[in-house]
Amino acid sequence: MRPGLILVGGTTRPQVELAQRAESHGFASVWTAEFFNQHPFVALAAIAQVTDRIQLGTGIANAFTRSPVVHATAALDLDELSDGRMNLGLGSGTSRMMKEWYGVSFEKPAARMTEFVRVLNALFEAQSGLGFKFSGDFYDLSIPVFTRPGAPRPRVPLYVAAVNPLMIRAAGTVADGMIGHPIATRRWHRERTLPALREAEQKAGRPEGSCRLVPYLLTSIQEDRDLARRDARNQIGFYYTVSVYRTILEFHGMPEVADACRKALATFDIRAMAEAIPDSLVDEIAIAGTPDEARDRLEQWSDLTDEPLLYAPSVGIPPERIRANLDAILDLWGS
């Protein structure tokens, strides 16, 4: 396995510097994430100019807050700037995020995502032609002249983020890869994600393995083992306050964990969220412990992926500890 790295650390400039370090350490890829205070494409444009080999990706950009045409042209710009290293990862977000943060609709997200990726692929295929037309259930587009001179390759690889069955099937139907959520367990991926991807590929007439799994892997490394595991619990507990992720806990027979995390959310009690997460769940989701403990734990994911995306927790964690964790990640798995 050659891991990728999710770029965390607050503002854009530190992420650019972190991407340079990841390349020098031999990581396969770096990925930016979108949030209400962070734009995923801007950082990648800067990273493309100061790196030479490492793959770049959005992990993830919000699909429905932009037109497919805007996403396609951004991806093509970044592919040109990076000499063919761009990977476009898209996610639906949650209903609350889309409606309350961005003011956009959230109707039939899995069906819409399937069509969204088809529009993007059609745009990539049309980049050397004279025009573009697409008519579907969600998008009806017509561009009289659509050309893209200077593109380094015919298309940009497309990834879809998914947790639950409908979106997993959407990814398997149309995408090159599926980005796994950081709170998905190894067992969930083994017994739910991969079988659903293979079934969707088969139904779509695609070769088996057309959609590769590229999961986030929550990674928390400190010399103090208890501190490392507490940091991982903070992040896991925070994520499990989101109701759409409850399916994973129900699958593991732990609905009470979701209930406890939701209750703690009322007062944003991070400690209570963390305390609700049992050790067994931390070990199914994360690499969390000392450097010596963490070194060989990556192999537990080898039957699921060849490129786990290592992700440092940040909820309730001071910046200096996030930096120490990132340093340890680079040192442990760099080549």
C-alpha cells in the first residue's frame, strides 16, 4: 500500500506546505476537503505549482453547490496545472449542510449524483469537440461551443464519497473510485461497501473493480498512547452525532453509542462524545496509539484498499498536537 494524506491544519498556506512535505516523504496523494470556511480547489491550484509527482485530489468537494460544468472546468484547470495529476472527488454532504449552509436543494441525492458524474464524463469526452448537450432527470444542458485545448489527458478520474447503500451503488455504477467516510469500520467496508460496489458494477456492465475503494483512515499517533486514543475518540464521537451515520453503529449492534453522542451534542460536550466510543470501535475505525503500535496497523486495511487516506483528527485538539500527529504520520509511512 502507498497511503495518501488528507490535508488538515486550518488555513490554505499550511496545507500547501504539508503537501510539499508529503511529496518529499513519498506519499501517493494529497487531498483537500471542502467545508463552509475552506475551498478545496484553491489550495490544489497552489499545490500543483510547488509539487511535481504526487497525485492531487478533492476529498471531497461538495457536488451540488456547483454546476457540473463548474466542477468540470475546475478539474480540467487543475489537471492542466498539475500535468495530469488531478482527481475529482465529490460528495453530497448532508441535507442540513446543503440547505442551511449553502441554500441548495437536497432532492434524491444518490440518483442526482449518478447523473452528475455522467454529466462530468460527458463534458470530459466533449472537450475536443464543438459542442455539448446533455438531457437527464436533473440537468438539461446545451453549450453551442465546448472545447478545451491543452488538456493533458482525455478525462479526469472521478470519485464519489459514500456511506450508505444508495450512494455506494451510485459510486459503483459510474465512478472510478469511492471515498470511504472516516467513521466507516473495516467490517462495514468488508461486508457492506465492497459487495455493494461489485454488485453495482455488474449491473452497470462494468468490469469488476472499476470502482476502487479509497477510504479515509483516521490516524492518531502520539507518544502518549492514552492521548492518541482520546483524540481519535473525539473525532469519532463528533461524527456519530450525525444521524445518517447511525447505520454503521446499528450494523455493529451499538445504537446506544449513537444515542449518547447525540445527547452530548445538545451541549457540545466533546468529552461525553468521546467517552461514548468503546475501544473495540476505535480499533475497527482508526489507527490510534504510539508510533511503535501504529507502524504495522496499516496492514489491517490491505484487503480493502491499496491507498488509504490517512486523516489526522482535529475535533477538540490543540494545533500543536495536530502538527505532532502529522509529523509522526509522515515519518512512519514515508518512503
